[in-house]
Amino acid sequence: MKIEQQLIEKGFKEFCDQRMNSNNTYVKSYQLKVRGEEGKILYFINVNLYDFKLLPNHSVLPKNLTQDLQIDSSVQFKSENGEVFNVEYSRKNVDKMVKFYDNLFHTMKCQSYE
């Protein structure tokens, strides 16, 4: 399944990250608001999509980089001590990405966003 379809099916919402407009391969961004059992926002997962076929010499790239959009994802967490830190994950399996961030949030006993 294409990466953009995986994001939509998982509940990610599209937005335009103005900071990325200078990147020649940037297409769009998606965000997932992750809530806890009480409905509080725990954290946000931000995903940027890139199309490497927009590069002038894309024909020399490996096919796996041009067959679908490429992603980078990030989350900003706050540790139980109040320290803020960023985590990036670039695998193209959205289920694994969401589970990775969820596991990290709970394992490190991070504070919720709200």
C-alpha cells in the first residue's frame, strides 16, 4: 500500500509545513494527534512526504527511492523530568512507526502534551 494511503487510513490529517517549501522534493505533510485513554493529547506525530522524482537526476537513484513518496517523521516528547527532546523515525510502515512512538512514550514515562 502506498505510504500516503497508509497515513490517511491511520487518521493522519494533511497540512502544509511552510518551513519545508524551500525543499525541492517536498510534497506535503501529515500530522496525527495521539490521545490517551482520558482523551488528553499525549503527543503529535509529524510526517513530511518527499518525491525524489522531482530531482533533475532522479533516474540515477535506486528504484526504491522513486517508486513511492519517501517520508521522515518526528515527535517532540517531554520526559518525566521535564526535558524536551525530539525523535525521528524514517521507516515507511506507518503501523510500525506509530507503535515505535507509542512504545517510546510509555517506556520513557513521558509527560502528555496537555
